[in-house]
Amino acid sequence: MTDGTRDDAGDRASMLLDDIDRLPSVLRTIASCELPPLPVIRPRHLVLTGLGSSRFAALATEAMLRSRGLSVAVEHASTSRPAPLGGDTLVVGISNSGSTPETIEMLRRAQASGAATLAITNRVSSQLSAVADIIWPLGAGDETSGVASLTYGASVAALIRMAGALGVHDEPSRPILAAADEIASLVEARSSWLSQAADCIDGSAVHVIADAAALGSAEQAALLFRECPRLEADARDAGDWLHVGIYTALPGYRAVLLSGTPYDERLVDTIHQRGGRLLAIGPERLPRADATVVLPSIAGGDHAARALVEPAIAAVLAAELWRRAEASPAGA
């Protein structure tokens, strides 16, 4: 993979858009494909592990799994103090390449402890697959941009399917198919929203703010803004931002809000009072936001579908900001 610098060959911003164009088709395939049975039907404990966007995919689905009665922990694969493992635990290692050393080692330790293991990977003939009891292929193909966007969405969809296999989601295909349709619609109609949304956050730094239950989506969006247009970007919980993130909200401050938190109105007021701008992404238009990307087909309560759609919209935004940076005199 290239490092994303502006002298890379080819138009990688366009390649990123091509990857997102393929995402609805990949999601529809994941929603309908037959997957190998899990080694345990209902474990007492579930550990999801990975690094980078793989861990963010786990975070994006953690609240959904926990709300349905599972004991869930999301671990950095690199942690030196992992959660206790045993025969009543299912450890899920997520890695696009299947070659992340820390994730491989985590699954190896899990097997040694007697835990059941599942590998979710885009490379079924990989080192990660070799240390797993069961392998679930992502089937996402290659990301031509080299940016984890298509495989991120596929990982979230696979975890939603896993919820169905564990008996904690009655219709796991429904939110995946709904998200596929919504992404396809929004990408096709991007001329109606993309320019205004990108103008709102174009600058040197941005916070992506979300409810704590959606922090995985916010982390993935922030990663896209860091990796592509090279913005200073990080993710913040909405309530926590009002206590600690507020200190960097100076004139010119920019934020992306995955709306629907209990703090939306306070966030808009506070950011505007401090001379900043806010882009909202959510199922309804947020009053007084400087710009809003509305997800018209996603019900506000369908958090699984939103976990797929919102990072895809962030990828389209990141590609546009990347294109602008490459076209500017400074990026030439």
C-alpha cells in the first residue's frame, strides 16, 4: 500500500470513490451469502479484536451486540492485558489482509486458552485464517485506493451477520440491504450535497462527534480525514466534547456531527458561539447546522444501518477534500 502522499501515481481520490461505488454490491452479497456455522451458538463472552479500521468496525457494532444481551469486549489486538479468555468465549479477529501480527497473536493466545475463534478477513489463505477455528471471507476484493473504506463496510456487515448467527438479531440482512440502497442513492446524488458539505469542513482540522454508541463510526470517519486529505482529525463522544473538546473550539473550528445525540442543540450553539462551523450527518435535517447530509431512507433507530452509511458518506467527503488538496497550488 502506498502512504497516501500527493505524489502517488494516479488519482487516488477518484479510486476511493470507485471503491465506495462498489460498496453497495459488496454489502448485498454479504447480506445474502451462506456463511460457515460458528463454533459456538451463544457464547457467554464475545471478544472482538483488531487494529485500526478493523477495530473501529467492532466498535461500531459493540452497542448493538450488547443491547441484545451479549457480554462484549472490544480489544486492541496489541493490548498487553487482554480480557480473560476461556471455553465460554468466542474471540473474533478482524483483519482485511489477514496478516496483522497482533491480531494473529491474539487469536493464537485465544486458542491456547480454550476459547473458540473466528477470523473475518478478505484473505482466506492467510496467517490469521490458519489460527482460527472458522473463517468468514469478506469477499470485498481489492481496494484500488489503498484506503480502508470498502473493507471497513464489509467488516461491519459481517459483524451484523454474526449477530444473526448468534441469535441476537432476527433480521441481520435487513439493515445491510437498507444501507446498500441508501449508500447507492446518496453517492449517485452527491452533486446535490457534496460541495456544500465539503465547503463546511474544508480546513486544517476537524472533530467527528457522535454518541458514544456510534464512536466506531466517528473513529472511521476521522481516520479517513487523516489518511486522505491529511486533516488533523479525531473522534469525540458528544457529551464528553462539551467537557473537554470544547477547549479547541476556536474561531474557524470545524466539526462533523453524527446527529441524533441528546446534545445536538447544545453542540450547535456552543460551536457557533465560538465562531465554528458544523456539518451534520443523520436521518433528519438538524436545525441551524451549517450544512446537513440527510439519510432519508434510514430510520433514526436503525443503528446497524447507520453504522454502514455514515462512514461511507465520510469517505465520499474525504475523497472530495483530497481532490481539492491535490488540485491546489500547495498540493501540486
